Amino acid sequence: MQNNERIEKFRQVISNKYLIYNSLFLNLPNENTTYTGVFIPLLHKLSKEGYRKDAEPKAVIEDFLANHTELTSDKEKFDLLFRMIKYIERQVVLFDSIEDAAFSSFKKQKIEGLLHPGNENYTNLVEHLKKFSSRVVFTAHPTQFYPNNVQGIMHELRNAVQDDSITKIDNILQQLAFTPFINREKPTPFEEAQSIIFYLRYVYYETLGKIYHQIGKATNLPPNFNPNLLEMGFWPGGDRDGNPFVTKETTYEVATQLRITIMKCYYNHLKVLMRKLTFREVNEHLDKLKRKLYKQIFKKKTSLKSEEILEIMYRVRKLVVENYKSLNVDLIDDFIGRVHLFGNHFATLDIRQDSSVHTMLISEIFEKEFKIDYNELSSNEKLEYLTQKSLNIDSADYEDDLVVDTIDNIYQIQEIQHLNGQRGLHRYIISNSENIFDVLHVYALFKYCGYQEEDINIDIVPLFETMDGMDNSEAVMKSLYENEVYKKHLNKRNKEQHIMLGFSDGTKDGGYLKANWEIYRTKERLTALSRQEGYQVVFFDGRGGPPARGGGKTHQFYAAQGNEIANEKIQLTIQGQTITSVFGTHEQATYNFEQLLLAGVKSKQRNSWKQGHKELLTELADKSYEKYISLKEHELFIPYLEEMTTLKYYGATNIGSRPTKRNSDAKLQLKDLRAIPFVGSWGLVRQNVPGYYGLGTALNAYEDQFHLIEDLYEHSAFFRSLILNSIMSMKKSYFPLTSYMKNDKKYGEFWKNLREEYELAKRLVLKLTKQNELMENEELAKRSINMREKIILPLLSIQQYALQKIQENDSNKEIYEKMVIRALFGNINASRNSA
């Protein structure tokens, strides 16, 4: 589809449909709805004109209320503003649904189009798919501002839009008008897990199963050609880092729910299959399997393994081939392929905890069991105790709740592996890893909890997330690779070492350009080291972190990595809005999973770097880092976030079970602040600092030799992907909204600094990409962002107005704080990349 056709298609199936269906809001059964809806275009016009003249949000809203309404009392004015907030957040839902429904209208490259012998890369692609693995890990990070019931409405609304059914759409919008958007209480970790399991059952079972089957069918490969090709990981219920509400009970319940859910999927799938396999001999076996599956749905402890399901199904297949002319054998292969993919675990549950918790626990164990002060031991003595000693500790001997739960969690892993299979739980991730002991502490915990070496069927995964952590990572891994005990452990794990880099805190710690480049260089160093030592390293990225800061295209990030980085497996986290907006429908999930598979191919085809380019990018990253550090260490950095943004109100939205910072009782420090509220707060004031800050200063240092930067941009796919992602982040920035801050006595100069860096980065990336405006070359994405920003500009005005009144310590401060919190939902949802 040509670009002009795509633009016209966007106008027809998105812009026009939104205008038509949005008018239905005016007919909703509420006497105030029409009244409210008429005012929103007016407030948009006043906001646009006002910010063009450098007006402040307070003046815009006060002008609107005084000169364009007949309201006199504060109560009437507050009521109108709250109604407008509710109205706009529902407009965002409508636009989301229309855009999602239109996804399949824009033809995308599909993997099946490449899987034919006529394609010159066919043989290489088939070999790639036989060995490659992509894993998408669903996290519980709180960026999903749509409650479960609203997500259900959106699902129905998408279908109604696809059918162009005005009657259905009108009915659904009426339902939406009366449905609350706010959770009365924070969800529990188990409720978060259930929310995501909904997508596993109703989207990913079908989507991944279909992709896997189509690939096998197109390449004449058997249903077990690569059970690891499409994997799903799962953090809700296992991610303890900073979440005191995740306990051993939660972990067990989530593991059980995952297992029961996949059995439900098999059971329902089998019922459909049996309608096509109505043969006497075959029916006997299928009825037996159906009864077994039914029993598992109601049992917390299952006795049915995926191997047993496969044994029955392969027997059925053999009978059909031999006795019934292979009738519908393709459908049998589809079912068998899904059992190979999903086992009896559905998604792999990961355990994650901060390294400091393990250090505390080890210290207590040494004091109680060995009568030794762990901190006084030498490094060699620590190594001796951590790798050579075995215990059988009892959590009942310890008092601290966190210590008790951590010990119990180690013990329960073996039972979960027995019930869900080893694929169901095989990773223990250590946040803030910085030295060899952070890894060996976890290994020792298994030994101290009675595990024999051969029973530790766990990949111990260091997460090097800070700049210091990444700097130390090579030395840490070299020490581990050379440690005889750990070497023996890795040999048992197929000589495979999983490593996580950067994650969300990477950008927070080092800034956009530095964090991404450090991850890239660290991957290169760790790949070289691992290959030299005879191990395969598997990198696991946080999609919410550097790879997609700015809401960019994750698959481009991976496709831009070359052969010097291990790329046999792609693993990344997705969370909150990304689950619903990028992987939330069959069409979207199919496209984006296939893009990850193709990204693995493209990364192998990348040429090596041109001479001098890595050195140039290192210099750019260093200059960017210096600029970012000067901002991060500024005395007003944290106060600005607390007083001038929405940061302090994130926790009140009740969208996630986890606190917004790790140390909830202490004074706010950047290291304790969660990356999601950090990034989201910048986004909500439309400043998006994490997506560009420091980039302009770095590029400006080479303006006299800009041809060097242009050469780097032309020949480095990696640098190009970083620039394009940053451009998207800048496109979602809108400094006129907060222009009033430049006059603030305390924060005026600080705001000007942010604006100057933004303008510098914008000018130079436009020069570099030869564009006249941001995202000029990505017309569809630009139009989508423009429409979203148009919808929520009145909402941004209301939120900024409320923030200004709070800063003035207005007598109605409590009401204005509620207004800020209510406005969070629509603003975040419209951005679709708060992390």
C-alpha cells in the first residue's frame, strides 16, 4: 500500500469514524452529557490559541469558565470540569477502539509471505526459525489505567466498530458512560495476574498457536519443530522487588492459575477438534483425554502432564494417518503444536527480588547457622561458604517476615516445577546486581534450603541496571565463569547464562543515549566473553526501559543489533498499556510477534560497524551523560518532580499493587523512585525528559563536523533507531503547556533549561533526518499522535490548572488534588507509553 493510500485509509477508517461515533456521545442518556460535550471543542480552541500566545493554563480555564459559561458558584464549575474529564477519558477509549479495529486495514509484512521456496532467503529463514526463540514477558508494572471492566467494554467496542454497527456502538457507549474508570482499592498481585491471564487465554493461546502452526505447515516441519520459538513469561505473582504484597501464597496461586488456564484452553480446543474427528477408534482416546483435562480444571494439584497429553494425541494422529486417510490431520498437528508450546505451564513464572534482600538474608543465616558475621569475612572466605556449604534451614527459626517469605519461596520452587514443569519456573532474577556475590547469594540460598546441586534447576539471572552495574558486569561474569562450582551449575543449564541489562532504571540512571549505548556495548563485551568461555548468553531486556523509551518500535531496536551481540534468543518485558495497545488483539499480537521473529533474522544480516563509528557514538553518549548528570544532580531536580508534576499522585490512582518507590517511609530519593512514575510524570506535563535530554547537547558538540553524525546516522541502524525513537518522544512533548513555569521564582531557570535542551535536540534531529517537522517520514504514526493530543489537550489544560491551584495552596486544594488524579487516567491512556 502506497503512502498516499495509507493516509487516505487512515482518514476513512480512523479519523472519519471517530468523528461520526464521537457524535453519539451527545445522545447519551444524561442531561449533562450534551452540555458537557459542546464545551470540549471550545476549550480545545481556547487552549490552542492561549498557549500560542504564551497564556498559562490557569488563565485559559478561568477565561473559559468566566466568559463562555454561565456558571457562578465554585461547585458548578468543579462539577463541569469533572464531567469534562470523564467525557474526554471516554473519548480516548473510543479512539483506542477505533484505531485498534482498523489495524488489519493497513497491510503489514507477514512472516508467511516470506515462507516460500521462491524467496532467496527461504532456507536461511527456515533454519533460523528452527533454532530461534522469542519470549515476551508480561509484567505487573502499573501502566494500565483501564480497569478490567473497561477493557471488556473496549473489546466489545472494537468488534462493533469492525462491524460498523451504529446500534451496537451506541449501546456500548451508553454502557461506557455509566462505568467507573477508577478502582476503589489497589488491586492485589493475584488480581493483576488474573487480568493478564485473561489475555493469555483469549488472545495469546490462539495467536501464538496459529503463528506456530502456520510456520510449521509452510515449512513442512513437524509440530515439535521448535517448542521455544514463541514463549511467554510472567512476572505478576513472582516479582517481589519492592512489592511487599507478593508472598509465597501469591506465587503458588498464580502458578496454579496459569496451569489451570492452559488446561481450560486445551479442553475447549479439544471439544472443537472432536467435532472433526468422529471416528470410533479415535474417539475412545479423545474421550479419555477430555475426561483427564476436565478433572485438572478443578484441581489445584494436577496429575496430568503435557507429556501425557502429547502421548495420547500422537497416538490419535497415527490412527488417523493409518486408518482414516489423514483426514483433518492438520487440525491435530495444530493442537499438538500448542501443547509443545504451552506445556502445562502456559507462561513461565519468573521470580525477582532485589540483591539487598538476599544480602540481608545471607547475613542472618550466617549469624544464626554459622555463628559468623558475614560482613567481616574476606572475599575468599565468602566464596568458600557460599559455594561449598549445605544446610537445611527452617523459615520458622527466623522472625523477619521478608526473610521468612524469601526462604519459603525458595522451598516452593521445587513443588511448582513438579506441577507446572521446569519450563513453568526456571529463572530467579536479581535486581541491582553489581558483584559476584549478588549471584552467588542466590545459588547459596538454594543450597541452604536443602537443594542438592543436581536439584537446582534454575537459571540465576543478574540484572545489571545502573551504569555502575553495567560497568562491573564483565568482571562479575568472568569471575562466575571461572568459578568451578558455578561453572558446574552452568554446564547443567545447557551452558546458557541469562542476563538482564538496564531495564527501567537504566534511563533514569544514565539518560537516554548513554543508557542505550551502554547496554549495547555491555552486550558486546558479555557476548565476546561468553563465547570465549564456551557459554551461550541470553539477553533479557526491559521493553519499558531504554529499548523503547519514547514509545518507539521495539523490533527495530533488535533488528539493528549485529552479529557481535548474541541474538539466538530475544527476550523482553511488556507491561500495562503495551499489553493492550500493542499485543491486545489477535491482529496486533500476530503482527508484533512476527516482527520479533523477523527482527532476529535481520539482526544477523547487519554489517559490521564502520571504522570510527563506535568511538564517535561513545563520545556522543559521554557528552549526553554529562548533560544528564548535571540535571539529575541539580538541587531542584527532585523538588521539581514533586511540586511541579503529577509524581506524588500516581499512588492514588490504585492501578497497581506495588508502591511507587522502593523505600516508602524514607524521603524521596531518585534511586528509590520507580521508573514508571518517574517517566510518566515527565510525560504528563508533556516534557518527556527521559526520551531526549542530553541528546541535543551531544549532537551540538559536532555541529561544525555534522557530516560525521550524518555518516553515522546513514550507516548505523542502531544509532538510527535511537534517533527515531527519540523523535517520537519529542513529538509527544508540548512545552507551551507549561510555559508559565518559566516565570516561577524557584523553578523558572530549571524549566528554561529543559526547554532549551528540547529545542536544541529537536533542531538537530530534524537537521540530521532532513525533515521539516518531527515524524514527517512516519505519517500514520504522526497522525495518530496528533489526534490523541488534540483529544486530550483540554484535559491537559484542566490538569495543569489544578496543579497551579495546588501550588498556590488554594483553599480548595483537596478538590484540585482529586482533579489531578482523575485527569491522570485519560492523559496516560492517550499517550500509550507511560513507560
